Amino acid sequence: MPIEKKKPATRMEFGIVLHVSANYANWRTLLRITQEAELLGYDSVWLSDHFISPSGRPYALESWTVLSALAPLTHKIKLGTYVLCNQFRHPSILAKMASTLDNISKGRLELGIGAGWLRDEHLAFGFAWDKHSIRVERLREAIEIIKKLWMENQVTCAGKYFQLKKAALEPKTFQKPHPSIWVGGNSNAIMQVVAEVGDGWIPVLPTPKQLADGISHIREEMKQIGREGQKLRVAYGGSGCALIAENEKSIKKLAEPLIRSMKKPTEKSAWLIGTPKQCIQKIEQYRKAGAQKIVAGFYDFPSTKGLKLFAKSVIPHFK
């Protein structure tokens, strides 16, 4: 029986996540998947930001270098970071890197950034590892500086963590007034940063209820400080969390190790696992919760079988 297509109130966007420290993460593979995604109609590609893999494997490409290399080899797909670790780059250099890439790509940058969470890579590579509240404070201050450098002719600030004196950043960003800054994370402290200085919120594997509750909380906080809550952009985010197949028998076979590790039914998980019909139903839940964008990596990468099936059988439902 064909799936009934109901036109959503707002158009959903779909992006893919490529993990720079994954087993498949070499330049040729990342380029191949990105170009395939663009041809298939995906809206964006997002790169993770690590020096080692979360499991501790000492291999990772540098995300911004890869993103910059992708820019002239693609045409319309947006280029995002899922998400940069604020600890790794001074906000002044990041603002300059971002404005440069936004100009090179003619306005295709989506800047995702978070407070950092992988302790081992900080200690191994000499980055300060402070408690979460301090990392969040640094993140808030960094975003404020980045936006000032993008928007103002000259910036002087004496912050707690960063100090600038008559800093002038040129060229300004291609996008006006500036590219969206997506703040990554699920904690209340991160949601407060979103409310105060962010343009978008991209939590990691939220359930529909968690997403809806978070949006309500952020918008209320935005209202309290005079920001327009309805302008908040919201994305579901997950790296390697999408697994799709034509039928349930194939899903059970492909996802068996994953399902065992989750210790919960797939319908209760925040992963996008299922047949095309089941994936559509789950994404509809996220859309109703307030998501405007789905950003997910496919479990079967570097294969593009899932990428193609999703583009053919799921994305058209939301166009």
C-alpha cells in the first residue's frame, strides 16, 4: 500500500553527518559520499570535529580543512560542522576561517559549535580541560565575539576568556547578516547559550518529547531577554544513527548488533531505524515536535545504499 503523502506545514531539510574519525574517513570517501548526497538532493553535509575517535582510535582528519576542500568540488549543498569543539580554536581565528569559507562557497556555511565533551583528546593534545560550566561560559563568550567580528567594523572587548583590541575582520561573511550559528548539546546550560546567543539548536539524538520540551524552554528564555523565539532554528542531530532498508526482515538483520547495544525497542530509541514507512513516521514525530532539519549519518557508510534509499523513498514525502 502506498504511503499517503501529506504536505508538511514547512519544508523539512535533510543533511548528512560524516565522522572525520570513522573507519571510512579518508578524503576520497568523504568526497564521494558528499558529491553523491548533493546529486541525490540532500540539503547539507556536516563534519564532526575530533583529533581522535570517541573510542580512542588515534585517527581523524581535520574537519575544517576537509570542509574547505569540499567547497570548490560541490555546487549547492550547504557545508556544516557537527559540531566544532570551541576549545580547539580561538574565536578570532574561527570567525576569520568562517567568513573566508562562506565567501569561497558563496554563502553555504552552517556553523555548528559546542563546548567540547571528549576529555581524552583534550588531555592528549594539550587543550585545557575545565569543568562543564567553564567550557559553556567560554562557548557563550566565543559566539558573542564571532558575531561581533562578523557584524561590526571594529571590535574591542575585555572578556573573561578572550580579549580583543580594535579588531577589524574583513571580508565580512557572504551571508547577510551572517551564517547561522548552531549550538550543539542537550544540557540546560547549553540551551541557555542557545537562548542568549545562538541562531539554532542541534541536540544529539533527542526523543521527540525531549526536543519539544527543549524548544519550549529555549523560546521561553529567549522571550525573557527580548529575543524572538519563533526565529529559533531547530535540527535533530545524530552521527551514524540512520539505518534504512526496504523491509523489516532486512532491518532486523542489519540492525541486530545495534539493537542489542541499545537495550530498548527501536521504536522507543532516538535512532532513525526502519523501513521507509517507519522512518517517515518517526521523522513526522520530530517535525511535529518542532524540528525543521534532520541531520544524520548513515549506519552503513561508506556504502551509499541507505543514503540512496532514504533520498528516494523518504525525503520526497517532506518536499
